[in-house]
Amino acid sequence: MAKFNDPLRAQVEQLIAEQRKAKEAGDIGAIEKHGINIHHFAVNPYNGEKLPIWVANYIVMDYGTGAIMSVPAHDERDHEFARKYALEVRLVIVPQPDDMDETVTEPVPPFTDLKGSLVNSGAFSGLGCQEAIAEMSAYAEQHGFGKATVTYRLKDWGISRQRYWGTPIPMLYCEKDGIVPVPEKDLPVLLPENVDITLTGGSPLGRVPEFVNAICPKCGGPARRETDTMDTFVDSSWYFYRYTDAHNQHAPFDSKNAAYWFPIDQYIGGVEHAILHLIYSRFWTKFMRDMGMVTNDEPAERLFTQGMIIKGGAKMSKSLGNVVSPDEMVARYGADSTRMYTLFATAPDRELDWQDEGVEGVQRFLGRVYRYVAKNAVPQTKEKETVQATALPPAARAIQRKLHQTIKRVSEDFQGRWHFNTSIAAIMELVNDLYLAEDRATRSPAEALPKSLLADVQRDLILLLAPFAPYLAHELWEMLGEKGSLLKAPWPKYDRALAKEDEIEIPVQVNGKLRAVVVVPAGSPEDTIRETALADVKIRAAIAGKQIVKQIVVPGKLVNIVVR
């Protein structure tokens, strides 16, 4: 501040004063982001690049050092600030190919997932985020400009509330002995029922003399009972453990019962829970672990937080008039179309901005599936010819490959990752390919699919569709002449050999920037991929006259050539 000129110092002092006023008003989270360019620069120690220094009002001073490296492409607050002041937004992380939404051609900042790969990062381009964190930390330590450290944002949890509805805090206040805990034999402390709930301020329990006035267990003199109650998050942090032993009159629960049932296999909840209830429940579990009450470290092994369905960019509300009735959608488009659109429109952990047109699109797709199966149905009761994969003509082999690729992708996305939208997209791709194959067969009957393959495709297509459009799937199942219940049919299995592509495309970067895409035989070793990349005309031009410092080859994924 001392080195600033007078106008700049005045601006910074005004920003500080406004921030202090907002903090005192308890409105720190809602303030608009403001910043001042102080026209000084810092040097990025990884690449020597000069970075402008700004004084901003949204940085949390008691987190870390209070000075941050802004990454607008990968932090929501930094991104908002950068857009306001027209700062450069440089993408340095991209999703892994398997994690990219089918409908997105490139990530839209801010991309905040640390499961991607680095780009535009010099020698570190091509590395996965976790690997890059380790390597960049080691680099900083080796060159003496930094080291890895853990910074905690968790603060002390104040649990007292001036409310009636909450667990009483079992403490007494005695003039002689000070704060005295209620003896264990007198627990639990129960809430009185004759309480006058008014809006006069303070705890309602403070106006109940028979609750407040007590006897000190130490000296026998008069004492006052604590009238604050515990935050109800205390109760929600452990109530599920009580389910394991709900009638126990001597303890919250038996440790053996808790050890049998916990940790929870899968927890599903709204994103609001992730930053409140779940943090508290994790803390409470660790507290009970330290007390010897439970043996598990975490309340749940896996967590999934689903996104919210909104309308017109806003949370649905009767006052806003943007509520969408599921009953109306089902009556208009059918249960399958409504259900499938909800699963297809976006990844389940993201917000879904409801669009009726999207339901109509899914309805049309399901109509295509019905017409295809109805027209080409191969009853399962008929004897089918057996055709080896090697004997199939190219067009049929392509459909067979697509079928097994679809089974693989749907199985992995649906069962392991819960990416229902990409599962449905894969089914749509298969149906499109089937219609294209049908068109080719119309022009050239020799390219018609063998009956045995067509039967496999139809049966597996229906099974893949069943979780997303169960009513249509059941109808088509009966259309094929299947006798058993679709619900009891085994999930289709894929053959890795049949799903394997003959050739694959691999992007090639130079210093983290995409320069070419090369085609190599599937399963090619690193040497073959490297040689193919270096032989590409565009790559040769990009590295001409430069020294190759490093070559990173991720088989089947990426090649990054570092030059100087």
C-alpha cells in the first residue's frame, strides 16, 4: 500500500472499507465481485510468464496465504471475475474422453472437475490431474519455489441455538461451582411441553421456570439449566445409526449392530446436503469412532448428489409460475418419454433446465425403435442360423461391432458411473446405425443382416432400453415371442474381441496444443504410435527446426510432444 500512488491507494482503501462493512453486516457471500488492477506483475515460476496482480474483494483472507493464483477456466468465482474485467480465460484442464458429455464438443468454462487431463501446460500437458499435482509439487520443491501443503477450510462448529425444538444441552450453571455437567444418571434431559412459543426473542426455554431452575449435583445449591438447544444438524448427523437399534433404552445404539450395518453402501441426496448435512455427519462419525462407538471411518462408502430440475433457469416455484407437472407430461407424452428425457437431457449430477421440446424428441426416438422392431422382428421361437464373426460381410460386421460396443458402453456408464445420458446416447447411435444398415440393404439386398445377428441385435437392444423405457421394452419383448419376464432376463454381455475397433484415432499435441489427429491400428504399441505421430505432415511442420525435449504417449488416448 505504501508504494501505491494516491489515486490507487484511495481505490484500494475504499474497496477494503466496503468489504469490511459487508462483513459486519453478515452479507459477505452476496456482495458483487470488484477488483483493482495495481499494475504490478508476478512471475509464474513454471513458465516464467508475467501475471497481472489484482486486489479483489472475494478472496478469503484466512484461507491459505490470502493471495491466490486465479484460474478462471476452472473456478467459478475466478471465472465470474475474469468475465467482468475481460481477463484471459485459458483452458488448462479438459475432461477425459470417457467423461465428456455426448452433446458437448469442448468443455465450457468453468470446468471444475479434477478428473481431466492437462493442456496448455508445457511439459505437464497430457498428464491426468492427480498425476500432475504430484509432479508439479515435486518440481516446485526441486527448484526451491514451493512445496505441497494441505489447507483446511473447516471451522469450529457452534451448535447452540435459541430455539425450543432441539436437543437440550446437558449443562448447569452454579454460582459456586461454575459450569457443571448433568450427571449421567439424570440423562436424557427432556424438553418441557408447557412452553409458550412467542416471537419476543431469546430461548423459549428461558421462560419455563420448572425447566430452568435446578439443583447443582456438586454442592446441592441452586443452579440454572442451559436454555440453548443443539442445532438440529446434531440430530441429523447420527439418527441413521439409531435405526440399527431403535429400542435401546441404555445407549444410542449397540456398537455391534452399527458395525454390522455400516458404512452405508450408497448414499444418494441433493447437492444442498453435500455442503451441510454430510460434512456434519462425517464429523460425527469420526467423533463416535474416536469414542469407540463405531468402527467405520466414514458414514458412507459412496456418495451421489443429483442435480435439480429447473425451468427457465430458475428453481421451480408456484410463485414464479414455472412448475412442470409430471402428471401432465405423462398424460401428453407417456411415462417412457418423460422418464427417458429426464435421464437423457443431462448428466444426473447436473441441473436440468426442463424443455418440453426435449420430451417430444425422445418420444420420436422411441417411435423409431418401435417401428424398427415391429418391421424386422425375428421371433425367438424360430430356429436361427449361426454365423461366425469372421464370415460376416463388412456391413454386418460393423453392426455386430457396434452392438457389442453399445453393450459395453451402456453397461459401464449405467452400472458403474451412473452416466444415464451417455448410455441413452449410445443406444440412439446404435438405432441410427441400424436404420442406415436397413437403407443399404434396400439398395443392395446382399448387405442385409443375417437373421441370427438381427435377432441378437433386437433382443439386446430391448434389454438395454428397458431401464430407461420399461413399458415400451416390455411390449417389444412380447412382440419377439419371449416367454419369460423381461424383468428376470439377464443383462446382455459384450465380447471384447467383437467390440474392438480395427483402427483408432489419436490426437497429437505439440507443447499442449492440438496439431493433428493420426489413425493407428487398435492396440498399437507406444513406438508405433510415436513414429506415426512424428511422421504426420502437420506435426513435422510444427516441430521443424526445434529440439524435442520430451514425448508423452498415452496409448489409445494422446500424444504430446514438448519442443523448444
